[in-house]
Amino acid sequence: MITDTARVPNPPKTPQQLADYVEQHRGTFTFSNDFTGMTFLKSLMIGMAPKGALYGPFNDSTYEKYSGILWNYIKRIKPYLWKRGESFPSTLGALHQLYVNGEINFTMSDNDAEVENKVEQGFFPKSSKAFILSTGTIRNSHYIGIPVNAPEKEAALVACNFLISPEAQYQKKIPKNWGDGTVLNISTLPDSWQAKFDQLPARKHALPRDTLRKYALQELAPEYMIRLYDDFRKKIIE
């Protein structure tokens, strides 16, 4: 999660504090109606359940029990959300724009370094900082895949090899380009590349990855996300 510390010097630390903030600052919080917003809801739901209760294969009764707690929470704060919760930004980009415009005080991202990227680009205010709720945040990975019926597999492999090269990984890690982490073991690279990676600027706005690891939540079975999408539209958007 990301906020402008000039507007919110002490961001909420728990879901309860977030709810209190939303109720006291009407219209300044919302989330996107897409993968990022649903991942936010999924993180909240995991935090509302006993540790490990949602892990493993999808269980319908377990989902109903803890999603019920989640929907009650969202219904509680819905009247105080941006536009009274009657609509939600359709994309993360739209959420970012509301934040930049000053309509809302928070945005969020699946990329832990996106705040660095957007500040470097001059899009986010320089007083923007990332934070997480004490109940944790989903941690997962993204991959490059080649479809089984890809017509040019060899060319795809060449592209994949480039994307995991030191050159591409270095460019990806530069905050202004993306700021994403690298898949490479830096210590195994030639000294010249190790030096280049070491000279990359330190984080100023994003949380240290060591901090994030302490609050990392395991990804759930995919059926949970599918149900959250469906039930959000049925129970919240209506």
C-alpha cells in the first residue's frame, strides 16, 4: 500500500485502524476492481482467519466462513469509501490517477518498488511512501511462459534468455525503468556486473525487502481469487 505522508503522516497499521481512518476521512480511500484490488481483499481475508486456515486446496465452507467476515468489514466501510462505494476504479492505473489528483489518500501495487518507479518518473508526489498492514501482504512470483502451441518456440526461448540476462535484469531493476527485483544471484556474476548492481540507488520510498518478508503471506489456491471476484460483484457492487 502507498500513501502521501504529507497528507497521512501516520498510516494505519491494522485493518481496524484502516477502517477507523476511512470512517473519519470520508471519500479518501478505495481500491481497484481488478487483480490488485482483489489481491488486497484476499490479503485482508487471510489476516482475518487463523494462521494457515486458508492454505491448501480450496475449501468451500472455509471460504464462506472467512469471506463472510471480509464482506462484513467491507460493507461497514463502504459508505465512507470514494463515491460512497457505489463504484470502484476499474484498473490500477485509474486508482493511481485518483491518488495523484488528490481525490484519495492511498493507492497500492503488486510491485513492491512501484512507489520508487512512480516517484522517479515524477508521477507520484515525492512524499509518497509504501507501507503494509500488520496482518500481512500476499507474496507471489511472476513467470515467463511459452504456450505449448507457440509457432516460434526457438525465438521465444531467445527472448526468455535475454530477459534473464544481466543486461535486461539490470535495466529492470533501475527504479525509473521498473524497479522490480532480479532473479539473478548477483554474487555469481562477473565483478563488473556485481559493481553495476551494487551502484543502483537505495530505496527511498519503498519498504526494505527484509521487512516485507516478515509480513509475507502465502498465495492461496486460485479458486479463492475466482470466488472473491464473483462475490465482490454480487455482495458489494450489487
